[in-house]
Amino acid sequence: MATGWWVLIGIGGFFGLVVIYDLIQRKRAILRNFPILGHFRYIFEAVGPEFRQYIVTSNDEERPFTRDQRRWVYASSKKENNYFGFGTDNDLESSPNYLIIKHAAFPLQQPAKAVTEAGYPLPCAKTLGGHRGRKHAFRPRSVVNISAMSYGALSARAIEALNRGAKLAGCLHNTGEGGLSPYHQNGGELIFQMGTGYFGCRDKDGRFSLERLVDVCGENPVRAIEIKLSQGAKPGLGGLLPGAKVTREIAQIRGIPVARDCVSPSSHVEFHDVDSMLDFVERVAEATGLPVGIKSAVGELEFWTELGHQMATSARGVDYIAIDGGEGGTGAGPLAFTDHVALPFKVGMARVYCELARAGVHENVVFVGGGRLGLPDRAVLAFALGCDMIAVAREAMMSIGCIQAQRCHTGHCPTGVATQNKWLMRGLDPTSKSARLANYITQMRKELIQLAHACGLPHPGLISTDHLELLDDRFGASTVTKGFGYRDEWGLPSEKNRAEIRAIMAEITGA
């Protein structure tokens, strides 16, 4: 046989072995779903900086997450080197609102090896449900938790990976409004989200069923209930799960027809104003014994002013408030809604916090922030503005393989995260991806502790708005306190909570 034929056979054999390897390996979903072709992504990623330096975008231009931000999440989830060399490539002198964290002259020592081995525990500064004496009030073990993403919008394997990762990391996993599926039952503690469709807690006519909710919460490790008013992806619009994603299993879990578009209404039918909403909250809390909170993007402020007033003048109230920024959103939505409806997180959070602070009830509530907060610097600002915890969604998706392909609304997510396509889903291995999710959550907590210690504090919840400054483009700066109109002590836990968290962190870290 001619030499040329042997060369072709050798090349064919080589590629055949590559295909076999790609199909049976479990570490990279892209390779399992796209044998051989998938390798080009990693090649381009490896040589990307050299090409981008001359002909493409910079490391800080892409949205919603820049290349640097994605690289940090990927490296953290894989336990790879997540440092960046040669100094910052950000423009500090002409970037308005650029955040600066003011370190202390005498920072605290970094945690001991025992803290590292324990996964950098970082509990919440407040007890969730404690102020209102809920039967099952508790102090969340992690200030970094997984935000609401429904089974249906995400694949079964993605939900399983997130829940198993939540167990490994010791954090909470929000079910999203799509109901509690079997894939949420892998050991991770849950927040059950109740949307306008009441999926997972509705009767045969599609109305809310308190009995069903009690049963679901009693049969599963549900630690809190979240009533979703709106979300950053499509605030004021409701939700849509395309019929192509509505499999028989999803239809059974949600209580809806198979293969038909699943529409979540834009508003609830169980309540229509603040007064009736608080009655509903107390009815749910009384029946389940669980802390009950609300999630909302921020638009008009009258709702929040009235909520503060009602909580200050009656015995009713929510146990936590999750603020979702207009820049948030794993869900797909119309361009006008995703781009222009709802305030960005920093503005929305500050306005809501100030309204409740003026009413004197801000210490009675646990604040949760969402909307691109899954990076340490952004999370620190959220804590300074008054958040007690943060919830991460897209960053959690990236930790289990999402490459920001922005195909979530098509059902053709190439990494098997946001799809119900069986071929694409098979590429995502829940075992390896759950470890990556846990690594990412752990790294977030680690760097939050490091930043707090750099400021001379044991816990990021103790960082105040005075610890942060915002640069302008005229060589000036102002504190976050002044920039957002905060008063002294706003944004910080009460003195009692501060004392408790200092004692807890001293026990954990020796700080």
C-alpha cells in the first residue's frame, strides 16, 4: 500500500481516537457534544489574548460578563490559577463610578489552614425569620447562595449539578418558579420560589394551594419560601417557557399541558396590594413555619414606601427582601425590557434600603442582592449597601460550563445547561460540574473574607459605605455613603448582630 494511504489511515485513526475520547470523557460538555470541533474553542481561548491585543475586543469590553470576569469564574471553579498578571488593565483615571475598596493600614491576618479546609465558612450576619419568631428560623451558613433558576429553563443535569454543588458548598439553592423537581433532591438545602403561576403548589384548576405548598415543603429540605413579584430579566412582564422545552416530566411537575408555551402571568391573583400581600405572607408563614420573603426588581417606589409603613405600623412583615437588578436575568425577554425596564441593582437596592431605613424596619429584614454580583468586588459593594447575602445565577451557570453563548432562549445551549435537548444535555456531567460549582462558591467566600480582612474587619457584612469610594473622570472621588445618600450606620447590621457575627467569625477564623 502506498505511503500516502498509510498517512491517511493514521490521520483517520487519530481523529477516530479523539472522537472516542471526547464522547466518553466527562470533564468538558463542549467536547462531548461536539467532538473534535469543540477543541477549536479551547485553542482559540488559549491564543485569544494574543489575537485580541491587535484585532478584536479588549478583556473588559464584552457584556454581560467581560472576558476577565468569565476567566476568573472558570479558573475558580476548576481550582486553577485565578490571578492576573502585570497589573490592572482597567482605566482608573477616566472611568466614572469606578469602585475603590479602602484597605486598612493594619489589616487582619488571613484565615488559618483549618478555615481553608472547611471551605471558608461565611455565615449570614442575621437570623432569617428570627425577628418575627418563625418556627423554623435559621442563620444561613453561607452569604453566597444560588439564585432562582427553574427546571425547564435549565436542564435536568444542570439543576442536579447545582443542587449537588450546593450540598458540597453548604449554601442554599433557590428552585426558581418552575416547581421542585426530582433534580432538586440531591442533598442541597432549598428556597422554594413561588411565582405568579404557582407551579408546584397549585391545584388542578391552576390556583394556589396552601395544602400542596405545605406538603412540598414538608417532604423536602426547604428552608425558606420566596414569593416572586418580578425579576431583572423581564420585570413587570411575567415569564415564558417555550413549548419546545415543556417535556412530559416538566408538565407533570408544573401542572401544565405538554409541549405548549407555559406562561407565568405578570402579577399574582392571591393578592393585589401591600396589605393583601402581607396577609398572604403571614398565612404562608403560619402554615409552614418557614421564613417568607419577596423577590423583586425595582421600579416605582410607592410599593416600597407602603411596605415600610405597613411593617412599621402592623404586626405583619416579610422576613427577607431579594432585590434583583435590571442588569440581572438568566431568563430571556424582549429587548426593551431587558435593556430599559427596572433600575440597576446598585440604584434599586439603595432606594429600597433607604425607604425601609426611614420607616425604621430595615433591621427586621434580611436583604439579598442579585444582578451580576457573583464577583468579589461587586459583592462587597452589595454588602456595604445593606445586603446580608447575595444570590448568583449566571455566574453559577458559568461555573458548571456556560460559555455565554447567549442561546438560552433557543433551546440549543451548546453546553447542555439551558436546554432540554437530550444530545446536548448528555455533555454535562453532574458529578464533575457540582464540584466546580462548590469550588466557585468557596472561592467567592474566600475572597470576600480576604477583602474584609484587608479592611480590618472579620466579615464582609461589616464593611460600611465609608470603606468604599467611587472615582469620577476628573481625578476626584466620593464615598459610597455620599453617592447613595446613606446615613451613618445605614447598610450595617445592628450592634447586636454585629456582636454575634464577630463572635462567630472569631470562632471560625480566629480573627
